Amino acid sequence: MMIPLDAHTHYEILEVSANASFLDIRKAYKEILSIYDADSISTYSLFTPAERQRILDRADLALQILGDAEKRQAYDTFLLASGRLDPEMLVSDKPDTLVPVFHTQLPPGNGHVDRRIKEKISEKEVRVLAQEIQSKEVISGQDLKALRRAANIELVEIFEVSRISVNTLEAIESGCKGKLPSPIYLKGFLKSYAQFLDLVPERIIAGYMAYLSRD
């Protein structure tokens, strides 16, 4: 089985761990479809049709590999051999039955976390800081981190609602280019981050990309 070496693994494309169940993989795929589909109003102005199609094509390929037990096993072996996967990240009890792509069950507690975040970011002091940040032409990860801390929100809370990995969230806040996903995916993550902090996604994306381009 010939597997091309890509900048991001299929697990990273779908934002799931290497020991994710088939249910988690299908759920992640469905979320990508809902965000980047051509009919999605929420991302219509953020991506060109070509960028949107590129993301969907990569997600389709990831599902084809990770959604098939034999192909996934071969892919894991390839990642292990190339040093891109730690054996401890894998488990031996992955379910051997697939689930429908459009399964709608969500992890327990997401609704509660979402409500709590909205309550925190509605406080006056937090809203003032949010407006100050959004008025900047250049917005750094430290700006976003300051706002999150002012609202007393933990990264794991954003993860529970957005499903963006904590490692990716930390990379966004630190602005470490070596750990950030490619720009085409970064825009989507910034959009989700902004939405859950009740910020204007277009402003945050433009400001953050301007920050990254300064060096």
C-alpha cells in the first residue's frame, strides 16, 4: 500500500486522536462537512471555492483511510515506521464495526459547557476587552489568551465545545508557527475559537494572519 507523505496526518486533518473510535472519526468528518460545505453560510466569506474543495477532498481521503479497518491498520503501520506516531497513542481495542456518517449523538456535557462559556463572556469587563482586541489591525495569540483568561475560560472548555485539540489551541495562543496547522485549516480553527468567545471571526482571522505575516 503506497501512502504519500503529507504535511498533516489523516488524524490531524480530522482533528482526532490516533486511538479515536470509528464513531469519533465519522463525527469529525461530519463536522468538517457542516463547516466547509459549499452551502455553509458561516464560512462562505472566509474561503475561496478552491480552498473549500481542498479541505473537503482531504477530509474525504482521511475518512476513506481511517474509516476502513484494514486501510487504517496499514496507515498506522506507515506512521509508526516513519516516526510520525508514538506506539503509546494507539490502542488494540478499536471497534471493528462502523457507524453511520451522520450519527448525531454529541459527547455529554457540551451543552452545559457552551452555556457556561456564554455566561462568562457576557460580563461587561470581558466585552470591553473583546472590543479593544477586535479594533486592532494586528491580533496576536496573546491577545486571544488574555481575553480567554479574563473570562476565566480553560482551553479544555473550548475543546469540549469546538473539538479543536488543546495542542492546536495552545499553538494558536502562543503563535508558534512551527506548531500551527497550515493556513487553510488555521482559518477554520480561528473561526471556531472566535465564535465561542463571541468575537467577529473575520476580524480575528484577518488580525491573526496579519500578526503571522509580520516576521
